[in-house]
Amino acid sequence: MAAWLPLALAAPALPSVVNFIDKFIVEREVHDARAMSIVAGVMFAGLWLVIG
């Protein structure tokens, strides 16, 4: 079996897992989704300013 085959099969599965975990966290832990998007935007903007 080629070494790339497991990676090629896992590539579509990883975003699916991330989407599932994200949906689970947002539904269970975040009470105000708008506030979560604002906080994430501020964090990404700060990270962008730090990294440049």
C-alpha cells in the first residue's frame, strides 16, 4: 500500500471531525454565538498584528 493512501483517506475526515467538535462546543458551551464571533475576530486580529 502506498504511503499517501492513508493521508488521502484521512484528509476529508479531519475537517468533518473539526466541524462536529465545533458544533458540539458552540451548542453546549457558548450561550451567545454573536459574542463568540466577536471574541474570535478580536483574537485573530490581535494574532495578525503580532505575526505581521
